[in-house]
Amino acid sequence: MQVTMNIMNVGIKVIPSRYSIWAILYTLALVSSQLYGIGEKTLVIGGRASWNIVENRMGITEISSIRPYPVLILSSALRSDAEASLDMDLSFDAGDPGRFTDQTGHYRVKTSEGLYAADRHFARIGMGAALFSGNQLKNVNEEAPIVITPQPGALLAPGQIIRDFTIQFWLFPMNLENGEQILSWLASKQDRSGKAAVQRIQCTASKNRLQWTFLDFFYLNAPTGRISISLEGSKPLIPKTWSHHLIRFDADTGLLEYLVNGDIEAITYVTAGGREGGQVYYPRIGQEGTLSLGESFIGMLDELQLYSRFVTNPVIHKYPTQGGRAETRPIDLGEINTRVLMVEVSGGRTSNSGGLIQNEHIEQGGFRFSDDSALQFFIRTADFPYHWNEAASGEVSSGSDWQLLIPGTALSGIRGRFVQIAAVFYPSGDGETSPYLDEIRIHYQPDEPPAPPSRITAIAGDGAVELSWRPSNDVDLAGYLVYYGTSQGDYFGEGAVLGASPINVGNRTSIRIDGLKNGTLYYFAVAAYDQVESTHIGAFSREIAARPLRMLE
């Protein structure tokens, strides 16, 4: 207040110019904000700090290429409804072709020259993709850029008779010239006469489309012996654009189906007569088979997966439509009844087009974007971890304890020693863009225990001591505890009429303690407590001593 009066006096003595008026207003605002912010503290999550405190992440990942520091964003590592039947999974996220592996462990992966790793700026899903330079094999001993060999127990292990299967991948061709080979399975079999025969699956480029050929892959128990099946896309692929390709087989009906970007491009039946309802022929895996990728192909391949079932609902968008959620662990703010004043947030949304990241960054606000992607925030507090305070009547909540949080707005009634923040991430309507979280700032004001009272006095009487003190200067003071004992700093006294130490005297500044022994020296200290509960006790006052004595009449 003294500082404010001085500033006002300066303003009265002079005729202020327009500049000085603004200067005075600015100074007044600065002083008032400093007075209001006494005791205020700030906790930063993310940004320059880490995201380690965000322990519970559902569909959320952390990346470092959008902002100067890592951000939280929806994970694009998607799975279909048939994840339990996943037999091969190549994500190409390792960042080094030499470390490309099948994450199921069913297949051994070997890479060669002419193969590179594209980073997340260019990948369709996850953190990377396989980049092929178009090297043509010059001799039969030269290997393709990626060679995959099945291990025992794999779906493509030698001699397996399998039923349903699905193969899917993302493709980014530069030009898609005729003859570019995307995928090739090669194994050996014996025909009905016992002679060696070649078993093959090929996926190659032809007239800007992909053509699938299955030669002696399906077991044909018929006089003709061998079977060859071909399917081709009906629409040309667009160069330098990601497209999703899936081919699946239903052993119950014999349906073999090829889809591009979720649309059916070609259908056939692997049955006697090639029609629905005929005898179904099942895949039978040959000996010494290997799967080769990318021979003479120029472009990128991402998320190659093989399933042991007919995948009915392939995932073709980049981010999960249901979104994701991130929650901090319970954060200890140090004092019970701490007031959370405000939570500030910075973040944005990001999209990736041909390796160029579009970034829209904002601070505060509703975090709802024009493409319907959004961030929503929730908060809950408690004085004891996991015993969360329920939302007050009339306030919006998510569940019984989470309360809706609008970043950048002043909060009322949000108190507790522990606080937890949750962020829900929603992708765009087409699943192609994601919001991201850059930083969270929690502004709070600890409810410090009240200061001890001052100027303690003690007057001894007959079997009693009268204590008095000056009140503690605390806005939510509730009362005082009087401690007594017969040793310095040892306040475990008993025998007083009002009870054993400490005595709760309520919001009074004096008390007479009867029932003490005459001739015994007692030591006293007083502590204040606030309105939260009696356990929120401040420090002891200075110690004072008094000896009750029988008075002469």
C-alpha cells in the first residue's frame, strides 16, 4: 500500500503527458500484480522441462521435431481389429536400415545396399519408413534390398497349410514404372509328378497399378495340379502420394480380395470353377521360402503387416479416430489446501504433406481447430493421493472426480496438496492431423501453515498458569494449540484440567491452565492452525516457562 500511495502522489504533483499516463498505469499494474502474486508458485511440465511426470499415456507418443523441445502428440502407430493375429510386423521406425526388424519375432530380416531409412517427416505411420533407390538386381546371387526369412512357427514357415490371411502395407511410389517389384514370395514345391516347382507371390507395378500374382500358392487337389491367380487394381495410383494396399483371403468362402485405400479393387474366388460356392483351395507353404521387398522400386514402403486372419476393418487413417489421453501422476504441491490459481497451456496441431510439416501453434484458448482436431483438459485435486475431491455441484466433470479445465482462466475452489492434469487428444475428422501439447504451467498458491503467535506471557498461580499472546497474522486462522511439559522442548505434559498436551483452545489469545503441580517448572509453547483441519499446524512460538506456587493468604 505504501508503494501505491507514493506513486499516486507523484502523479498529483505533475501534469502527466500521454506517455507518462501509460507509464503510471503500467507501474500500477505491475505493483498490483506483484502484491496479488505473493506466495504464488509455478510448476512447468513439458517445454524446457521433461514429460517424465506424464506417466499414463494412452495412444500418445513424444516427438522432438515440431517445436524446440519435445511435444506430446497422438501416436500414428495404428493396429487393426486383428492385432492378436499379427504374424509379421515391419514398422521401419528404427532409423537405420540395418536395424529393421519384424516386431513379432517370427521372421528374420536382412537388408542390403540401396536401402535407406526415411524419417517421420516422410513416413506415413510412426517414426520412419523404408526408402528404396531402385537398384536393379544384376545377377541371381544378388539379394533384394530387404529379404525376409520365416522362422519356425511363422505363418509362412515351410509346409504350413494355412487358412485366412491378410497382407497390408503403405506405398509411396515416385513414378511407379512398369516392372517395379514391391513384394515377392519365392519358395519351392513338388508338383503331382514329384518334380520341383516354383511357388510365387508377386506384387509388381503395371500401367500405374499394382498387379498381384499367386502361382502354386494355393493347394489344388485336382488332376490339373497347379493353379495361377491374378488380381489388378482398377484405378491408377498417384505418384508421390501414400496409398494403402491390402489383400485378404477368406478360407470359408475362398474369397480373395484386393483393396486400395479401403476400396475394393478386385475380387476372385480360389475355388473349383472360380466362383462362390465351389470347393475352396487353401494356401500351402513351400520349402525354403523367402519374401523380398523393393527390387527395382523407387519410393517408400511403410507398415508391412501379415495377419493370420481375414481383416474386415483395415485402419487407413493416420491417427486413431477415438483419440488418445495423457495423464500426469499425482503432483505434490507441498501443502494441504493449496490453491490452484490457473493452468496455462501451449500447443497446436500438425500435419505432414510430402515431408513438409504444417504447424499451427497457439497458447491458451479452446484448442479447437478448423479441421475438428482438438485438445481438452481436466484437473483433479486431493490432500491425500488417490483420494480425489469430487467435482463441486454444478461443475462439469469427467467421471466422479475430474473437472473440466479451460486453460488460461482463473480457477475457483480447486484446492489440495496433490494435483493431477489430464489432456484428451482428438484427431481431425479425416484422421490425418493431430493436435499436440507443448507445455503446461500450473500456477498455485500453497496454503502455508499459520505463523506462530508472538509476545507470549505466562503468569503463575496456585496450581495454574495464565498464558496470553498476540494473535497470529493469518487470513484463515482457526485457533491455537497450547503445548506444555516439564522439560525444555519436551511438550508431553499431563494432568491439566483441560487435558494433556496439546490443548486446543480455539480462536482465543489467552487461557488459564488449571490442575498443574505447585513447585514444578512448566515450559509452554503455542502454535496456530488454520481452517483446513487441526493437522495443518504452524511452527511453535518461542518457549516460555512458569512455576505454579501456592499463594499466601
